Amino acid sequence: MNLFHQVIELLRNEFGVVLSSTLARLVLAAILGGVIGLERQLRHKPAGLRTNMFICFGAAMFTVLSNQLASTLGGDHTRIAAQIIPGIGFIGAGSILHARASVTGLTTAATLFVVASVGMAAGGGLYLTAVFATGIILVALVVLGGMERTFSLKSLITTYEVMGHNVDGMLREVNRLLDAEQLTMQGVHITSAPPDFRMVFSVDSEHEQQIAFSIRLHESTAFESVRALGTTEHE
């Protein structure tokens, strides 16, 4: 009877160690993914807090499952974990947008990719590696991103709205101003707003070019009104 109680106690202790270790890995992955996601959320990026947390937690979960299922049922310990990379690649591809010669969302896709690697490190018990990688990611996003904005290294996509009586005249004038700055128009949309016509289009350029084009646009007499609707950064 004493032997039976000893076996039960041993199994209980072993189960407690395994369970606590697994929970620690999953909690760490959720925290690290959440920290990175919070920075993305504050920057108003498509993949924010919940997305990054879920991806990091999911990668850790699959890594833990890959190890535990292989230990219990046999097989390759990395079989499930190896499928994380193509899965994250599929999600990352969905965050990349193409518009003519412009591509946006590359930073978001790359962030999701490295967040998954952080989750795999946490799920594999490499706590220090996961924390260090998170620090490097945050430095790249916050510090280097701030330097890019400070020195105007990122190109901008600005959407303009112009109003006028003559559609053909507005198109010719916008194209003339774009040619003068060696820029191209994207996503043009024209609607009737009697007695005028409303034309909305986007321009992808560097900061200095954007300022010069905006000045030319506002100085032109071909439009009844000119308004910048918003500006987004390339990723």
C-alpha cells in the first residue's frame, strides 16, 4: 500500500513539474507577443496586439505539442513545429498589399514572422533567447522606425481630394503636376458632386517630393478646392 502511495505521489510531482513548465512557456509567449503587438497597436498597424499575441502563443503551443505528442506517441519531435514557418508565411503574405508599383505591409509580414520565432523559442524552453529576441525586435521597431521618420527615409502615400467643374481639365492638370515632380497617380476615383466633380487619388513619394507636389496642387487654378485626406507610411 505504501508503494502504491509512493507511485501516486511520484506521478503527481512529475505531472506538476510538466504542467508548470508548459504553462510558464505559454504565458511567457503570450506576454512577449503582447509587448510587440502593443507597439504595433499604438502605431495603428493592421497586425496589432491580439494578432501578435495569438501568433506568438500559437507558435509556442504548437512547439510544446510537437514535443509532448512525440514523447507520448513517438515520432519526430519537430514534425508539428516545422509546419509553423509555412503557416506564418501564408499569414504574412496576406498582410502585403500591392498597388501598381507600390508594395506595403512588408514590415508587418516580417514582424509576424519573427514573432512566431519568439513563440517557438518560448515553447521550446529557451526563455533567455525569447526575451532577447523580443528586445531586438522592439529596438528595430521603435528606435530604427523613429530614425526613419526623423530623417524622412520612408516614402509616404498621401490621398488628395480635388473639386472642379471640368473632369478632363482636372485630370490633365493633375498629370501635369505629377510629371513635373516625376510622380505617378494611384487609385484615382471620380464622382459627380453637382455642380462640381470630385476626384480622389493617391500619390506615393518621398517627403520632400510630397511637399513640393502639395504646394503645386494648392497653387493651381484648375481646381475649386484641394484637400489632403490623409497620409500613411510605407512599411
